[in-house]
Amino acid sequence: MMGRALLVVGLVATLGFTAAAVVGYRGLAGEGMQMHLLLALVSSLLLLFSHCWIMFFLIGTGKAIKDAVAEHGLESELIAETRRFKNSTFGWAMLAMGLAMATFILGGGVYTGAVPRWVHHALFYLALAAQAAALWRESRVLAANDRLMAGINRRLGG
């Protein structure tokens, strides 16, 4: 349940990030710049929040599974599975977060004239692609993590 909620936050962040781009491409005169900046700030923060919390969630459930394996003599393959979950998502999440931050920060450089506009645009498209890839991987891993946790709970009678 928690994983799904975090995915929804990530999806909202992606939609907000895209809306910031739409506002930016429509023109930044007057209130357009304020709306572009506000949407970019809020969606970037939500994006960071969702990926960080998904990573913490996977770390926490991995720890719970590791403890269950140790306490109840379950097979160690369960621990290896949680490592695979983390390994398949953390890199993409970090890439999406890094590109989103770079896009936001260098947007300020575009505003001051220190950074060419095309750099900001290119970073946006890279960040959007990385975000989509990260959310896709996270959705698959969180579903598998839920199934793994449910299976362990059934085995332990909980």
C-alpha cells in the first residue's frame, strides 16, 4: 500500500514536471515565469521525495526480511531477492533525481543568461525519460516486494 502511494506521488511529480515544461514553452513573460518556476520547484521536490522514500521503503522492508530469515530460519535467497530489488531501482532513481535537480538548477542559469536554453531543454527531456524509466522499474519492484512480503507473512502465520 505504501509503495503504491509513493508511486502516485512520483506520477504526480512527473505530470507537474511536464506541466512546467508546457508553461515554459508557452512563454515566460510576466506570470508565466512565476508559474513555470513554481511548477518546476514543487514537482522537482515531489520527484525527490518519492524516489527517496521508495528507496527507504525498500531498505526497510529488506531489513525486515533479513530479520525474518535470521529469526525463523528461512532461506537466504529471500535476502538476495531484496538486494536485486534495490540494485534494479536505485541507479535509475538516482539518475532521475540528479537530472531533475540539474534541470531545475540550470534553469536559473538560463534565466540569468549564463546557460544556453538548449541545455535546459535537453536536460528536461533526459530527466523526463529517466523519470519514466525509474517509475516503471519501481512499480515492478514494489509489486514484487509486496508479493515477497505477503508470502513471508503467510509462511510465518501472520
